[in-house]
Amino acid sequence: MSTFCYNIYNFFYKKIFLLRIGLLFSNNCVIMNSSKTEFLRSLVMEDIKKPINKYQHKLIVLISTLNYINSTFKQYNQNKILYYFNNNLNNNGQKKATLKTLQSYLYKLEKEFQVTSNYYRHLGENCGTEIHYKLRFSKKICHYKINRHFKDKKEERFQQRANSYHQQTCTNNGSLKKNGSAEKWECINNNSNNKNNKKKKKELKKTERENAQLEKYIKKCEFKDDKYLSILNLETTKEIKIEKLIELKKEENKRERERNKSNRLIGRQQELEKALAETKEVLKKEGYDEKQLETEIQKAYEKYKDKPHFIVESSKYGDLGQIVKRIKKTVECKKKGKKEDHKQIRNNIFSILIDQLKNKVEVKVLVPMLRNYLSNQVDLKYSQVFNNHYYYEILEMVEGKEHLKIEEYEKIVD
């Protein structure tokens, strides 16, 4: 039943097609003799609907759009062409084009297909450009030329493929090569071979795509050595390779962190040694025993060598201050004893001089004078007390100020 319907459809389709041709010529269509053949061929190509690519179809639609616009508008711009062009594409079930794509098509129609004459004239700054696109032939002939161009391209590509195959399978003297298709007694274009070839191409493309993805991932990881190459050479899936690369990068980062931590710790330990050495020098100048200081400082270093920041960052932590306090309590200070001896000597000399001079000078005046005098003496000695050196110096000071003597003082008070 379906074959019968198909035959009836074919019969009526041919009749209608021949009737259209007869009507066109019976209506006295003015067609030049030289273009009759081309016109008929384009008409045949139009009626016999063969599958064409989208680019070819859009160029044909653009020719029809330009023909309509030239017959409807005297002046127009590219936006108006784009509007009608997209409407026609939409009616034909195709995606809309952008202005940039339209400009590319218009350029190809003039330069590559040579079916239009494109007029441009720049009107000046901020004034735009006036345009006009004239069809160099009738719409049908333009369609024919475009279709003929794509057909020639298709035949040329086919011829190149055929010639390439013949060169691969035939020798210079005309005989077939050993692995030619004639020996296999099969056509290279049979369905089985096509499926195998497509499958191989698909697998090859997939492999190339996965390799490109892996290379991109490796570049992003920035490995420090070439250990990742052994993973790339594994015969396994992309996912497993990526997992192994992730593990390798984690190990590398771990080693890097440990190395950085070790280097940073060494630097901090050097800062710790410097801080403790400075503390030792300060305490040494204060009179603390050097050997005992060395022992205490070494103990502090051993305690804080794995956590040196507690000492180095003394402004943030109080550990260094605690160490200094402990050292001052435990380590003997020599200068402290000397200071106590000096103070005791000064007090003793002060008492002796008070007893010697209390009959010469008023005690209220003598006490601050003696304190000031003894404070200015760097090295106080008992020998200078016994030979009356301090006694006579103070008397000389009092003689320079006669009113400070006890007699004069009493008169003034009376």
C-alpha cells in the first residue's frame, strides 16, 4: 500500500513540475537565450529538494531578503536587512543571525560568490554610513550560482579523497599494493568498516581530549618533579589518573610544608639563641655569675627550642620576663654585695663626721650638707676619715659660708 501511494505521489509531482515550466514559458517570460539553460537548471535544483548545509541555506535566504528589500525600500541600513533576514530564518526554523554574521555573509556574496555589488560610503564622524546591495543577476540565477559553488566544492572534496585513496593503494606501475582493499575482497566503504572507522576515530578523539584535560590539570598542579609522568603512562581511565595525580600533589605539598616548617624553625631557633645571648649579656653586666648564667640560659634554650616564638615574640608572651626573674633569684650577683658594702661605708662615715662636726656646725644644716657631699664621692675610704681629709674639706665648705657656723647661727636666731 505504501509503495502504491509513493508511485502516485511521484506521478503527480512530475506532472505539476512540467506544468510549471510550461506555464512560465507560455506567459512569455523574457529570458535571454544564453541564460535559458542556467535558469532551467536552477529551477530543477529548486524543485528537487536535496539536503543542503545551513550556511548554504542562509546565503540563499539572504539573496531573497536583499531582493525583497531592494524592491520595497529605496534606502535602508544593515539593521533593517538583519530584521527581515532573521524573520525569514525564523520562518524556516533556523536560528537568528547577529549583525556581525550578516556583515560576513554580505562580504562573501560579493568577494567569494560574486553575485552582489556592495556600495559603502562613510558620511563622516557620528553620521553613519550609507549602503546599498545590488544583485548582479536575478534572484534565481544568484541561487543557482550559490548552489553550484557548493556543489563544485563537494565534488572537489570527493575527488581529493578518491585521489588520496588511489595514491595509497596503487603503485607507480599501476599494480595494487599488498595491503590494498582488492586483496581483502571487500569494499572500504561497507557498513562494517565504516562503523569500525567511526568507532576508532571516536576513541582517538576521546583519548586526545582526555590527554588534553590531563595536561591542563598537570599544568595547574605545578609539580616540582617528573614523577607525574609515570601516572600518565598508566593504561587506565582518566578518573583514576586524576585521583593518583591528586594523591601525588598532596604528598608533594606535605613534603613542602614539612621542609618550610623545618626551615622556619631553624630561623626561629637562631632568633631564640640571639635573644637569650642578649639577655645573658645584660645580666652579666649587672654582676651575675657568668657560669651560672650560662647554665640557666642553656636550660631555657632546651626548653623553648621547639617553641621559640614564646621567647622571640617577647612583646606578645611573658616567658622571657619569667626566665629573667628566675635567673635573678637563683644566680648569685656580685655587684649587689658591693653596693651593700658601699652603702654601709657611707652610713658609717656619715655617723663619724656628724660626731666630729656637730660642735662646729648646726646639725640641721650639717645633715643635708653631709649627705650631698658623700653622695658625690665615688670611692669612700675609712683611711680618709682617719686622716681627717673629709673633716677638713667640710670645714672649708663651712668657712666659705660664715653664717652656717654655730655661733653666727645662734646670734641670727636670737
